[in-house]
Amino acid sequence: MPASSTSVRSPSVLSERRNWRRLSGLSTASPIDYPPDNGRPAGFTEEISEIKRYEDFTTIDWVQDAINEQAQRRAKRRDGSAFWDQEGTFGWRRKVIESYDAGQAWLVITIVGAVIGLISAILNIITEWLSDIKLGYCTTAFYLNEQFCCWGSEGGCPEWKNWTSFWLINYVIYIFFAVFFSFIAARLVKSFAPYAAGSGISEIKCIIAGFVMKGFLGAWTLLIKSISLPLAIASGLSVGKEGPSVHFAVCAGNVISRFFSKYKQNASKTREVLTATAAAGVAVAFGSPIGGVLFSLEVSSTQCFNDTIADFIQEMASYFPLKTLWRSYFCALVATAVLAAMNPFRTGQLVMFQVQYDRTWHAFELIFFVFLGVFGGLYGALVIKWNLRVQAFRKKYLSQHAVVESVVLAGVTAILCFPNMFLKINMTEMMEILFRECEGGHDYHGLCESKNRWSMVASLAVATVLRVLLVIISYGCKVPAGIFVPSMAIGASFGRLVGILVQALHESFPDSQFFAACEPDVPCITPGTYAFLGAGAALSGIMHLTISVVVIMFELTGALTYILPTMIVVGVTKAVGDRFGNGGIADRMIWANGFPFLDNKEDHVFNAPVSHAMTSDPLSLPASDFPVREAEHLLNDNKFQGFPIVEDRTKKILVGYIGRTELRYAIDRARARGMLSPNARCVFTKEAAEASVARRASSVSRHHLAPESFDDIQQSSGASYVDFSPYADHTPLTVHPRLALETVIELFKKIGPRVILVEHRGRLTGLVTVKDCLKYQFKVEAEEHHALAATNPHELALGGRNTSTDSLEERIWNFMQRIGSKLPRLRRNRPFLPPDSRPNRGIPSGTEEGDEVDDGFVELEERQ
């Protein structure tokens, strides 16, 4: 009867179901076959998360990560109902466990902040000694730098000696130390930790947004960066330590958080720690905890905080949890407290170039402050544009000569800088000198004397121009290299130059109505404040930051009086920078490297549906009867990061999606837990699994004959079907083909999925990833570029081929390429390295295709 047939199952079906469960991906010990949380047991989720942690150049699916986190919370609540965790006599155990779980975040933040402050203090001491050892030595104690050696000395310092009394020999020794330090730093980076090169801020922005770069935040990178950073700074290269400080701080946070279970397998919580440590890195670099917090929001977040305080508050409330903001501040506070306790400069200052101003400013000086802001914007646009050109040249011609390049740069820098009094000393020391007021005995080589005014102007002008050129060619070389301090040094030298000229103008026309606000017998112009404002302008121009720069400069000086001039200078710099460029150097480096990062500072207007950017007819898997052997071949022969699941490949009715990691894990687990038939097939939905069980049972009941040969035994042994449905996502994010591409990009920004499937009336038509959106954006920009070239040939971007006349920029670029074309001859006798063994190869996007960006910098000409 029908009723009995539905209520009582045949013995063959029951036995087949038992065999099915024994050889499927599910454990027979689990009391629930399909947990309602996420469709798979919690143990599987943790194992898959551990595997994904080591996947290189992939993106995190924040939607799936949120689902897994909710499932873990439900599992904890269920586990909390055990006997030993009941309220009453044994309730204290549960309270202790919950308290420890809640306090893990603060424990991690405290430990990380203390470690960051300790590392920063040690690096400051080592850097100062290595920088001074190029010029001389301390006779009383060789391990002391010049400041500590001359501590308390007045009217000279007989304890500190130059290497010789001959200028030329000191010149040679200076060059030798510069080359030697640079060689050690570059060799350490190339041999042990290639990711320790550069600043790291661009990559950290992508990592916090969900991009996985294996080893970039590892312990080995932390060690090598901490060792090579003082060497790179002491070599005299026009690079700074502030960007690398953020990198080693985030490395410390990542390494330490891995010892705690709460962060080991949770991507979102790990990103909270990384954001907090980024704030601590800036805090110890500038001695600015509040500025560090704002920097972590303005730079490290996936959203833009540049426009107004209202935007900042709205963004903080919507996408940046308040608990993360508080933890970022607490981490920065702990780091700066440890740094202050270490007191590396023995002056109570957190950074060497902290300064105090007693005098105020006058209204007529706003004209010159605006001029400094214009300089900062133009400086940022110039350096960003030409540094990208140098990066393209370096990527194309110098990738195999990283150590030689760093050594040559250090040698050239030492040769050019030693004759100039402002270039041969450390950049932080130079800013300390230029920021000071002339009163109080602070006079470096007659800087404040009127008789030396025009020679100082010439020296500062030469220092500004040479430093700009050196920053352009040095930033990006394969040593730890930041651009904050070099930019501030350039702004300080130019600002001091302007301040000296304004001071000379006032002394020439003291009775002019223009200077009527000046008080008698009181210095009217303070050149040090111009240097201070110029430094802020240059920093804002190169990074396109506003709020955090104002706060950092305020915390450096503690002068509330100069808040308004700083805001004016930074505002003008931002306006000029936006007119000549799009984004700071960190954003442009992300663009040049081809990282899959969608920046919210960009307004995307394509007026096109998602079907124009999607990957049409992607490789899909049928929901049932798909051979396991073919699935393995598919994984081995392709780099796709996931596969849509359809009912069949003809109708393509979408039923789900399975990631590459999940599919590989499911196959390996099925083979480990039981013997599979050579012709075993996999199913990806529960309905297909039930149907396969029924078919298998009916087939067994019809065929009772024993196998006649060994081949028949092999074919009939083992499981013929494997259930992969627990590993598939049965509710993937889907959109209509006619949905606006701008809306899809907003979905990627706000929700953070790895892939969005495109379906029309239930049928799969394509899929779209972040990489697809970026490809389409580059395609549109290239079309606009060629259209502009056709209509206005003189406005063609640098590197174009359609101009009838060559500009100065084009002639310089062509000259660089002619020089670079001769360099490959030097590589013919070098051993060939396969692509997989090169640490700095093109970075794959980590999205669906997984193919590499062949030569991101070579495409620069077409993409500008």
C-alpha cells in the first residue's frame, strides 16, 4: 500500500543508506547530519578555515565568514548547556570560560601594544647609532651615538670625534658605510623575506579588506624587517621608517594573535587586531596615539574618511565597530606608553623632531601658508607620477638586480648628500633642526645668523630639489622603505626656505603696512613654523590624508595656536592634489600592482549592466553524477577558486556554489575515511543525494550475481556515490544580468563576497568578481584614454605613442627605457629562475580565475 511504502523502507535501502553515511563526507558519530547553522559540522568549518589561512593570493568571502562566526556562537551556546556548565554549584567554570573569551581581545591588544612599543624603542636607538657612526665615533664609549656621547656638553663636544681630520677621507668613509649598510639590508631582504621590502601600507590595506598574502605578516617578515629597517635608514637612502613601522606593527599583531584560539580561525576578528596594530604603528612612529587611530581609519580601512567629520562618524558607526575604534586607541596608548617608558632619546620626547612653539602667527602669513599648501599638492602629484614610472622601470628591467640597485642608490645618495649640511645628517635630525625657533641657542651651522641667510637659502633649495629626485628613484627599492619622513623632510626644507625669505622681506620693509600686525622688539616671523607647516603639506600631498595629518602635526607640537594654519595648509594641499591626481601613493601602488581592491574614494559611473563585465558561461558542475576523478582533474588543471553548481549542464538551472578549497577538502576527506570506487560519483545537493541512494538500492536489488573477474571486483568495491552537499553553498549571492554594474560594485564593497553569480530566471548566465570589475574599469579608462588621444593629442598621458611632438616628460621616459633595454644583456649569464620560485612575481588576483597579472607595471602606459 502507498502508506506502508512511504513509512517502511526496504532492507536494501536501509543498508545502502548506512554504507552511504559511512563513506560520505559526514561523520557517523555526529548526532545531526545537517546542522541548521551552515550545513556542515563545526569541525569541518574549522579545518577548512585552517586550510584557507594558508592559501596565497585569495580573497576572503566575508559573507561566509560571518555565517561561520554565527554558527560558532550557536555551537558555544549549545555546548554551554552541559552538566559542568550548569548554573549553581558548577556555574563558576562557565563564568570563567566566558570571561576569558571576552577578555582575550584586551589581552592580545595589551601584549601586542607592549611589543610594538618595545620594538620601536630598540629600533630608534639602533638607527640613531648607525646613522651617526658614518660621521664619527664616541671616544668614551663606542656604542653611544653623538647625542648621548655629548650629553650635557656645552661649547663643543671633545668626546665625539670625526673619523679623520681630512674631509676627503671622511667623505670616502661616509660612502663606504652607506653602501655597506644598504648591501646588508638588501641581501637580508632578498635572501630571507622578500615581503620585508618597501613600505607595506598598500598591501596592508588590501589584507585588511580581505586579500590573503601568505607570509606578508609572518614572523620571518617581522624579524627581517626589524633588522634591515635600521640599516636601510642609516644607509642614507631617501626612505623613512614610518611606513615600515606600520608593517612590523601589523606583523606583530598577526603573529601574537595566532596564539589565541579566538583569532586563529576567524578572519574578521583578526582584521580587527590588524587595524588596531596599524594605529599603534603610526602612534610609535610619530608619537601620536590619536593621530595613529585616525590614520588606521583613514588609510587601513576599506572606506574613505577624507572628506568631513560627519562622513567619519557615519563610516565609523556603519562599517567600523566602536569596539575596534576603542581597541585601536588602547593599543596605540599601550605602545606609546611603553615607548615613553623606554625613553630612547633620553629627552622625554617620543620622536626626535617634537617641538614647542611659544609665539603665535599673523593674518598676513596666511598668504605664505597657502603657498606651502600649493607646494604640498604639486609635490605629491609630481612624486606619485614619476615614482610610478620608476616602479615600472624597476619592475621591467631591475627585478633581477635588487641588491645591486640598492647599493648603487645608496652610493649615489651618499655622494650627492655628504657635501650638503642638511642632507648628510639623518632626516629626523634635520627636521628637528629646521622645526626649532632661532631663540634658545638652537643654531645649526649658522642657520639663524643673518650673514649666512643666502647661503642657507641656497643649501635648502639644493636639499629640496635633490631630496625630491632621490625620493622618486629610491622609494620602492628592495629594502624597507617608507615615504612619510622623506616627504616631511622635503616639506620642512622648503618651508624653512620660505620662512627665511619672508623673514628677510620683513627685515627689508619693517615699516610696511603689510607687516603692521608685527609687534616691536618681538620676532615677527618664525621660520621654524614654516618648516613645520611645509612638512605637514608634503605629508598630506603624498598620502592624500587630511584629518590624521592635522592631528599628528598637532600632537607633535602641542601648539593649539597652529591648528588653524595646519588645517588651511592641508585643505589647500588636498584641493591641489585632487586636481592633479587621484588618490595617494598607497592607492596608486595598489592600482599599479593589480591587487583586487575596490576603493570607496572612487565614484564608479559606467552606465552599463553587470553582463558587460561578467565572465560568461563559467565552468559549472552538475548537481549529481559527476565523477570524482573528473573533479580531481578539474582542480589539477585549472586555477579557478570556485564552481557554480547547476542541475545539469544543458539547462544550467543554478542550485549552488562550491569553493575550490571546499571541493578539495571534501575529496580528500572522502578518500581518507573510506575506499572509493574508481567510478565513484559525487553529488552536491541533498535531493540528488537521496535520489542516488534510491537508485543504488534498486540497482543492488536487481543484480545479485557475484563478480566474475578481478576488474569486476574492483569496479564493484567501494562507495559509488559521495555526498558533497554539506560543503556547498546552497544560497549563493545572485543578481540579474541587467543590474547596474555600479550596484554590483557596491555589493562587493559593503558585503564583501568573493563571487557574485549572475542568473536569469533561474539559469546561470555568468559570474562576476572584483577582478572582473577592475578589468572592465581599466578597459573603460583605456577607451577614454584613446578617445582623448584622438581628439587632443597634446593631452595624451605620459608614454603614449600618438603624439606628434615629444614633451620633456616623454623624452625622459624614453631615455630611461633606452637605458633599461641594455640591462637584459647582464642577465644572460644568470641562472634562470622559474616563475614559482621568484618571490616578487606578478600577484594573482585571488578571485575566480586565479591567473596572474603578467606584468602590472608594464601595463602602466595603457592604464594611465
